[in-house]
Amino acid sequence: MSTLAIVLVAVGAVVAILIAATFLRSAQVRRREDRRQIARQHRDEAESRRLRAEMEGAAAEERAARARREEAEAEARSRAAERERDTARAHAQHAARVDPDS
């Protein structure tokens, strides 16, 4: 083989290696960018779900607070009604004691 042929083969091999390295590098960059995009989508989905969960939690807390408030109001009304019944009973008993016709 002549020196020129050896040089041409060596240059061709170097060029082939550089081309292969460039393709591998661009493929690696594409894969990395694809993974970044997938990670971004997962982060967006996670944030969306976290916000929905917070909203649902807040709504549940509001419903629970409303239920406790309504229960307290019902208890207060029940006690007021019991006091009214006691007062009515006391008035009825007093009326029975003072009524000359009973």
C-alpha cells in the first residue's frame, strides 16, 4: 500500500468516527430533551393534582366546620326548646295550683 492510501484510509476512519460520534451525541441530546419534557409533564401533573387535593381538602374542612356549626346550633335550639317545655310545664303546674276550678 502506498503512503497516500494509508493516509486516505486513516483520514476516512477519523471522519467516520467523527460522523458516528456526532450522530451519537445528537441522539443523546434528543433523548435527554425527551426525558426533560417527560419530567416537565410529570411535574405539571403532580402540581395539578396537588392543587386539586388542596382544594378538595379545603372544601372538606369547610363542610366539616359547617356540620359542627349546624350541630352546635341544633344543640342550642334543643336546649332552648327544653327550657321552653320546662317553663310551660311550670306555668301549667302553677295554673293548676292556683285555679279554683281544678
